[in-house]
Amino acid sequence: MTENLNKEAFFKKVFNYEENKEWKFEGEVPAIIDFYADWCGPCKALAPVLEQLSAEYEGKINIYKIDTEAEQELSAAFGIRSIPSMLFCPVDEEPQMAHGALPKKQIEQIISEVLKVEK
């Protein structure tokens, strides 16, 4: 199940950029952060794909959603200019950003290559 995050939850589960200058991932398993907005058509198309992936990779990765309208500071902190944008967060490496409503196969490839997670 994907989970919506506000700034406070983001700081606890992903990255507290007010305390840390360098990237420091707070999660125990890799994560995908989906930056979206309710009015965005491609975001709506991506949502069920992320729900499927959340179920298929349960316990191996967390998938979080950030409403760019409600959490403008988080969006600005990551330079989000187009949505949907997904931030792939491996546990011990720098995160990588992907833009657009990517097909499921491509997201699975990124999960494998960037997050180093297999089903």
C-alpha cells in the first residue's frame, strides 16, 4: 500500500534536509517517492501501477506519495518542476530522479538497477 507523506513524516522516513546537509536516507528498506498532484492526468495513470508494485514488492521497498500542492516546500527542496516525478532512494547510495508516468516494466528495471531489489 502506498503511503502519503507530509513534511514531518518525510523527515522521519526518508530524509531530514533541515538537519543534514548531505543526503542521509532514514529508511530501512529502499523507497520510491512519487511527487504528484490530484489534477495531474499522468499522475492518476501512474497511481495504480505504484499500488501494484507496492503489493508485489511488499516488505522489500516502500512507496510514498507527496502531494506537490499540499507540500510545496518538499517539492521545492527537490526541485520538482514537472509531475509525476519519482525519487528512487537506495539505502546506502545517492537517490535518483525519474520524470514522467513511466511504464511498469521501466519502473521495475529501475527498482532492480538503482534500488538493487528483485521480486
